Amino acid sequence: MDLVFCGTPQFAVPTLEALAGAGHNIRLVVTQPDRPRGRGMQLAHSPVKQSALALGLQITQPEKIKSNAEFRARLESLAPKAIIVVGYGRIIPQWMIDLPPLGNINLHASLLPKYRGAAPIQWAIANGEKVTGNTTMLINAGLDTGNILLQQETHIADDDTALTLGPRLSANGAELVIQTLQGLEDGSIQSRKQDDSQSSLARILKKEDGRIDFSRTATQICDRLRGFQPWPGAFTTFRGKTLTIIAAQPAANVARLAPGEVALADDLLLAGCGENSLLEIAMLQLEGKSRMSAHDFANGYKPKTGERLGAAAGAGD
């Protein structure tokens, strides 16, 4: 099948490689322009561009696509049967939606209509979901509102973070795209509309999302810590400095602490949370310092009785 592939991040690479491995004719790979990265701010290829180069595929990196006459003429001349879109990072214009006979097929890392938007993996974990998955859908003018083609479920483990769940969804999603193309070609897939009443938004993450609100329960705080890896993480303040929580878990209620109040109990560093729950902090990093264990933190800074982390409530929403 003649295809055009649009994608940018590492999440999209397994799909590109699976399409090539399945024998599809990828006429063109569309990815974001090279961006400055790293300490030296050197121009760096996107993961998709690196993969496309290794596969010997034609690549284009337009800054804009909506009113780009040259880009439009190129795609029209290629006449792809389908356009595959995985994390490309640009809104697909209507002319591009209308171009291929099989449409623009998007791989989205949630069970739509849940978690429409830019950060479905992160928000699924942060909200304490036990199951998520992938959806292939036909792109329309809305935000992840197109008709569903195929879906697959993936279990979220208790210790999953966005860093561990993302690659699993990426690998599973690549196979789902292959199955979707096969089903569209042989007519075995019938698209279905999404139930908009069941939709939720997985908006793009902000730095402030990582600020710990100790009025949440310890479990809710740990879910957000897992979901918001590697950024924005989970942070609060201690004695006027930013304190990043690296690892933590809900603790047995061995003490009764106000939200944000810290205490040492049986060599554990505890913080009070909502609904009388407790957070056991295992690893943390104080602004300007290296990572340290809770034991080393307690020995070095000796938190006082009644001392609190951050704001007691209202932060981080």
C-alpha cells in the first residue's frame, strides 16, 4: 500500500518500522524540523527522522503544512492510499484529511473517547487508571474526535510510570496500525462514532501540575508522581527551597499528621496527606543538592515536629 507517514517522537518509531517491515511502500516521511537540543543546543533530528534515514526513506520537514502549496502539491502527486499520523505535532488540515481514499489514520494512546489530547499516557496514570490502551481512528477536524477503527487494552501496573508504559503502548500500537490497514483493505473494519458524552481531556502538561497538593490522598499523590515522569515530576517546598520527590509510596497509618506535615517514625520519613493518609518518602532532592535517601535527608536536615512541606491545600490543580 502506498503510504505517507507523519510522526516525530520516539513513540511513533515502532509504527514506522512495522509499516516498513510489513512491506508497505512508504513514499514519504513527514516530521518536525530539526530543533536545538542538549547543553550545546545543537540541531538534532527527531527520532522519526533518525529511523527514516536508517530505513532509506524520503523525508520532508515543513515548518507549516496548512497553507504550504509546495507540500500540498507533493502529497497530491504521491497519491497515497492512506496517511498514517502518530504524534506528528501539527494539526492536520482539511485538504490533507480529504486526500487519501482510506483517510488519515491516527494512532492515539488511550481508549477513546477517554483522554483526548496531548498527554493521554501521563494523565491515565496520574488519575489512577488500571487499564488504558490504544485506538486507531480516522482524523477529522476535531481534537481526537474522529471515528474509531480498532482498539486494544493494556494493563497499567501499580509501579508503571509514563516512562515504562509509553514504550509498551508504542509497541502494541504499531501492531494495531498494521491490523487496521489490513482491515480497511479487506473491508472487515467498520468505523464507529465516538460517544462524546464519555470523553475526557488529557491536556498538555504544565510545570505546575507537578506541585504536590497534600490535601490529595497519598495514593493520588503517588499516582501523579508516576504519571508525571520524567516531567514535571513531583515537587513541593521545604524551608523555602524546592524539594523534588523522586520515590514515594502510601504508608500504613502509623501516625496522624496534618496535610504536608512531616515526621519521622520507625526510621521512615512521612508526610501527612488528605483523608488522614500518609506518604512514605524514599528518595528526594533538595534544590541545589544531589539526590539523597530519606534517611540521609532526615539525618542532615532534621525536620522538626510540626514542620510542613509546601502548601497544605489548593496547589497543583
